[in-house]
Amino acid sequence: MLLLMTRVRSDDKRSAILAAATQLIVAQGLSAPTMRIAKEAGIPNGSLFTYFPTKADLFNQLYLELKSEMAVAAIEGVQESEFSREKFFKVWRNWTQWAVSFPDKRKALSQLNVSDAITPETRAAAHKAMRPLGALMEDCRAAGPMSKVPMGFVALLLNSAADATMDFMSQEPKHARKHCMDGFDAVWRMMM
């Protein structure tokens, strides 16, 4: 009788792999070797492939998890209600705070976002996870002078303003609150 042993997956090991991948993407870019990721995660190289069959699978899962985490953080404590400046500011504040609190996740996400390894299916799943943010952005766009501007263009403008705001918040932590508000005011004037 042949007994097949299957490897039991551990959530802790999976999390360690994703954390190590995040750190190494920041340090070495998307060319970070899986052997190094496994080593940093404290597991044998072959074990990494128990969790993620390929490096591309690892990157796709990391991308999806980071996007989902960012979206959940952005809408935390925001009530379902009609669009308002206060609601939009809460999302803005939560989003920028997440990025400043997790700079490596933000940097890794930036690199993954432009990677050809991220599949259209993963991008679609991430878009779905970000749907509440997209709906809020659409409400804001529709209510102001950008109503006839393509949503993709508006999203790029908002992301650029957010990146600049997050950079200044990170570089000058003593003035982070002011930079957050200044960035928001600029976006609000652009949108409304």
C-alpha cells in the first residue's frame, strides 16, 4: 500500500512568505529570487512552492492581498451614506495613513502594479475588492466638473495626488496631518 503524504499548509508560513516577498521586492525589485524569499520566511525553498506553485502565483496573491488590505483600511469606519466631503475625507485619511504606516507594502504594491506578471484575472479581482472606493470616486466625479472626464483618468489623477501626499507625510512626519489635509484640499478642489 502506497501512502501519499501531503504537506499541511500553515497560515503562519503563508503569511511569512508574503511578508518576506514584500520586503525583498522593496529591497531587490521583482527579480528577488524565490530561494531568498523562502530563506527570509524561514522555510525550505521547496516549501514555498507548496503555497505558491510559481513566482508569478506568489506575486499575484501578494498583489491581491495588498490591494484588498488597502481597500479595507481605506473604508474602515466609513458609514454607508450619501456622498459628502466628510466621507471622502475619512477615506482619504484612512488611505494615506495605511500607506504611511506600511511603507514597504506601499512600495511593493507600486512595483507589482506595473508588473506584467500580474494577470488580468488578478487585476479584476483587485478591482472588485476596491469596488467601494471606486463607487465613492465615481460619486465624487459625477457630482463635479470632472463628470465628463473618463474615470480611468480621474483615478490616475487621484492616485498621483495621493502618492505625492503620502510621500510628504512620510518625509515629514511632524507635518503629516497638515500634508494629509493639504493633499485632500487639492483633490477636493479638483473634483468639486
